[in-house]
Amino acid sequence: MLCSRLTVGVLLALMPLGAWAKPAPRLVQSQVRAQIQVQDMTSISQGLDKLCQEHQAQIVHFNCDRNNSNGNFNVRVPEDKLGSFCAGLRTLGEVRSENRNSSDNTASYQDAQNNLALAEKAISAHWTVSGDGLSARDRGVVDAEFKAYLRDRINSYRSTMRNYEQNLGLAEVNVSLSSEAQPVGRQPRTRGNLTVETTEPTEVVVERIETRPSPYSATLLGPAAVMLALIAFLMFRQRGQEKPKVD
């Protein structure tokens, strides 16, 4: 009878530590990686903003290089809206590939939490450095270096826990963008303020060179004609003065 009462008392004492304690939240995060080929890199920013507004997503990083026709972006999406967001990626272009996976960060979060508690206890403890051959100055340097190391570890553990907490309930989507290269020979043609792309072959225009008489040839043409006419007149006159021979 006494043994049974003792067992019930032990169980009641342990219940607040076990059954009544709050379970640690699971830190599960989904990751999606995709490759999208778009037609126009200039309109991708507007389409992405609209998609994020519809799904309450947050753009963490966005990069678009129109000259090299590539880019990438990173978005955080609520887990319950991940499926519809990935379906909406098809409005931006052609999805060439899509990979999904998930990671459970609960154990890593708990390790960081335990290490943080130990580091905070160690830095607040009163302890002294002892050792043969150490001067008072050396002991002071060792103490300062060790406390600086503990402060760095405390900041690292807090940063790790903060990242896990911020990503709680949010999926991470990484997308690579690419665009079709323009065909060879396609060059932009500018008309005023409007740029028009054309694939017409380049037209080679040959300028016709008109030959004009030299002014010196016109100057010499007059005297030459007069001389020729005079020579013809003298020859005709000489033939007329010759008498016919009588046999």
C-alpha cells in the first residue's frame, strides 16, 4: 500500500516536467529550386512583384542582367501557399526544371539553444586563471581572451536561433532565369525615339558616279575644230586649181 502511494506521488511530481511541459516546435523548412526561360527580361520584375503580392511572399534577392539575358531571385513564401506560388511561376515563363526538398532544423535549433545557455553561464561565472609561470598580466590577457571567445560564441548561437525562428513557417524558393539569345544578324534599328528590331538583310547601296567633261577639254575643242576646217578648205582649193593634163 505504501509502495503504491509512493509511486503515485512520484508520477504526480514528474507530470509537470513531462506531460505538462510545452513540446518544442518543429522547425521544418521547404526548399524549391527552379529554372525558368522567359521571353522578355524587362517584364520579369513586374510579374514577380504581382505574384508575391498575391501569395504574401517576400523577395529576399533579385538580380536581372538584360545584356547577358540571365538572372535569379530568392523568395520566402508561406508554407501553406507554396503550391499555388510554384504554379504561378509558369506565368513568368517556361519552367524547365523544378526540385523540392525539406529540412528539419529542430535538432540544430535545440543544440544552439543548449550551447547558448552553457556559454551564458560560463561567462557569468566567477573564476580565476591559475598556473605556474603566469604573471598577473598574463592571467589578465588569458581571462580577456577567453571571455571574448565566449561572447563570440554567444552571438553566433543567437544568430543561428534567430534565423531558424525567422524562417519558421516560410519556404525558400530559388529561381534561375534565362532568355533566348537573339538570332545572328538581328540588329536594332532606331527611328527617332523608337527602336525597332529587324531581320532584313543589309542592303548595299552603290552610288552612281556621273562622268562630266573636263572644263579644259571644252576650252581646247574650239581651236581644234577651226584648224581642221581650215586644212580641209585649203586641200579643196588646191585640188580645184590643178589643171587637167592633155595627151
